[in-house]
Amino acid sequence: MQNDKAIQVEQLTKRFGDFTAVDAISFEVNKGEIFGFLGANGAGKTTAMRMLCGLSLPTSGKAAVAGFDVYKQTEHIKRNIGYMSQKFSLYEDLTVKENIRLYAGIYGKSNAFIKEKTARLLQQLHLEAEANKLVGSLPLGWKQKLAFSVAVFHEPQIVFLDEPTGGVDPVTRREFWNMIYHAAAEGVTIFVTTHYMDEAEYCNRVSIMVDGRIDALDTPNALKKQFNVTSMDEVFLHLARKATRSDN
Amino acid sequence: MKAVTVNNIVKKYGTKKETVQALHGISFEVEQGALYGIIGPDGAGKTSLFRILTTLLLAEEGSATVDGFDVVKDYKAIRKRVGYMPGRFSLYPDLTVEENLEFFATIFNTSISENYDLVKDIYSQIEPFKKRMAGKLSGGMKQKLALSCALIHRPSVLFLDEPTTGVDAVSRKEFWEMLKKLKQQGITILVSTPYMDEAGMCDTVALMQNGRLLSVDTPQGTINEFKHPLLAARNSNMLQLLNDLKADTGVVDAYPFGEYHHVVMQNGTEKARLEQHLRQNNAEAFDAVPNIEDCFMALMKNEPAK
């Protein structure tokens, strides 16, 4: 395994009965890269992500995440990745501090580590005054930023972000991406899905899934050149319109 | 008569000790037959507003009418006249597609055949699966069934709460095409969305944040209200460029915008100066046309924080 690759995927396939959800996809993600994983609803993104997170066994093909095999070393994978989704991220009826403590504890971090890092994190997020407030009482934008911080609290090599900015206001959306940039600059690999095509432009490289396959993979600029269009929105529409299957 | 009138509606949640104010005295009117968009992020108060107008929630203050009826006094009349598609899928998962539609037709004392013409365009797309349980449908098909169920009693006003949230760009475009067709049938449609790029599809857009309306206008009118010159800029180091732009004294605001940064300038003189400066330093810079997202961010800056 080359150690400059955070993720290596070769002919990865998942079938449910006679339905091929993920159809022999191959790609690599470099360490510290911001990798956009796009596709229409039902293209197979969630299934692919679940395999990469060690939550679902592939039918065939090969994949390594953080150097660990997706068939045999799923527990190692889980320890070395972070995960955040729009739908579920934090416990609303726990306080900010309790949420951090819970997640860090699950990842087996020491009390000393948790204490020291929690203080630093609350300061960075300007959440010191809210440390003992219930997460449910925070505005959505703060929740999402806190959720991202919690997802990388145990210092994973890779963080999977599943539509992290859905429904978030345009200013907070940009603050969120600023956090992504900083995490990537510190060497964390970012694997992100989004329905906002302007966010695709913020990725180093973007893949677009159509009907279980990866139909395009390159830098945003190269993709626009390849399809002779001026925006990622047009690239996406061009590819996704060809899709024959419609949904999860 | 206006299809919807809203006067100083206030909505609060919680106890006396700890209240969250969801709506801070909102007022607006919707013309009959309009496609009216309420655009704002999660937590703006869109759902509270829709629930008040569909008589599912009482406001603390203010008044509102739908199709000429008062939302408190005449709630029964309103319930017969409106269609409501909530943000969460709210059909019966253990009934089939056809059973769901029939159920909603029956509780409004009508039948599928009586109003089939109205839902035909949408329902025909899922009709091949009419014996399938609603719970087993894909996201896009659920959305079409929910819209059909909200329409089957031929409502005069249709409320759609975030119908396109979590839906991919292609399906979102298709959904708005469906709404345009419905509008041609004379139905007034109020639709909420967190996606700024959907504003252009509406006759009128109300931008909403933290329980207040930031602006109400046509899409073009909203954009015309953006008074500052706007530049688009990029170079090979976008993060550094953003920091440099933010530090410039002539810059009101700078933020990433797709492959460029958008730079809001104090005035034309400052814009000309910065444009020249950027070009001399190997950056690309040109006049940008603001869109709804630029407007929204500019308006957010004037609002008190929550």
C-alpha cells in the first residue's frame, strides 16, 4: 500500500439481489485532499460510502481506507475515520461538552486529552459561554460547525462528510468550508458529498456517480474543459441527465 | 382578493422563562395565481409560518387570511381549500400508492377520477407503481405522490414546505417544471426552500432569516436592490487571495463563490482601483452580476444576530 493514498478503490462492487448499487468503481484519494463525491439521488453514493466506512461488506472488488482493508479490517477503519452527516450528528439533549466527551470517549481518548482539547476547541469555536448548554438550543449553523469539530476531535486520518451543509445559511456554509480547508491543510483527508454545485468548485478533485458507476473524475477545471461548459452545475446536469435509474 | 394576507404574525415557543421567538412580526401578501417563494436557511421560521397559514398552529400575535378566510376563526373553511405538503414525508407507508391517493381524495369528499386532470402530469409518472407500498418508494417518487395527495381535492392555495431539500440538482429542476405547469392551472403556490438558486423560478421571493423577512420582491427586483459594485476574482492561491481581499480597505465583504471569490466594493472608484491592482498581480478580475445569494448575504449583515 502506497502511503500517500488515503483511499484506494479498485473495481468495488455492491449488489443487492440482482440490483447492482455500486458497479465496479475505481479511484484513489490522496492524503490531505478535499475529494468531492457527487451524484444524483440513487446513483449509489451512500452505498459506496458505507463500504468505505466499514459499515457494509462489498460484493467484490478491493478497497483500502487509511491503509486498512474494507473486508477484514473494518474495526481499524472505524477508528481512523470521522463521520458527519446533515441528518444526524449530535445529541440534542446533551450539552456541548457532554457531546464532545461522549464521542471522544467512544474513540477511546484519555481524560487528559479530552479535557485539554475540549478547552482549545471551545475557544476556537467561540463557544465557551455555551459549553454547558444543550446542543438542541444552538442555532443550526453552530451545530453543524460543532458537529464537524466533533467528527475530527479524535484526529482521524480521513473524515467523511455526507451533505454537511444542507439547509445552512450562505454565510455559515462558507464558514463551514473554511473549517474544511483548515482541516485539510493540517493533513486530514476530506471526503465530502454535496448538492450545492458551487461547493464542488471548492474541492481539489470531484467524482460524479451515475447509475452506480463513476462517469467522471478530475479537478473542477478539467471537468469543465472536458464537457466544454463554464460551471460545475452544467457538468453535473450533463452527466446526471443520462441516468436511467432514479433513486435510493 | 389576495390569496394570502399576513399581518404582524408573531410566534414564540417554549416556556415563559426560556422563549424562542420563531417569527418576529411578519407581514406580506400573495396575489392569486402567484408562485411565491419563501427562501431561507433552516431555523428561519418557514415551517412555523406555513403551519400557521394551514391552521395547524396558532400565532401569539397578528392575523392572517388564506383565500379570504381567517386562519383562526375560519380554520375549517381553510382546511377544505388548501393543500399542504410538509417537509417530512407524511403519507401512510403501509398503504399503496393508489390507496394513499384514494384516502386523501375520500377525506375531502371527492374521488381520484373527479380531479384526475389536475394530478395527471405528476401522478402518471408513478402510476405504473400504484400497487407498491408508499414506504417502499424512492425519494423522488415519494415526493411526486405527496404532491399528488396535496392536490387531489383541487385546493385553491398549495403550501409546499421545502419540497426540494436533499434532492439532487436534476430532480430539483424537474420539480420546478411541475410547479410551473400547476401555476398555469390557476393554483396559488407558496413554496419554501433553503436553495437560493431556486429564487429565479418564483414570481415573488421573500428572503427570510431568524424569523424576519429581509426583503420581498421579484427575483430581478431583489437583485436590483444590491447597491454595491461587485467583482469576481481568482488567482492560483485562493485562500491567500481571500485573506488579502478581506484586508483591503475598499472591500465591504469578500467570500468564496464557486470557482471565484465575490468581492463587494464600497464604490466604483475603489472597485476600479482594486480591479487594476488584482490584474497587475496575476489575478483574474471582472465585474460580476450579483445573484440572490449575494443579496441574501448582504441583507444578513444588516440583521441583528439571533
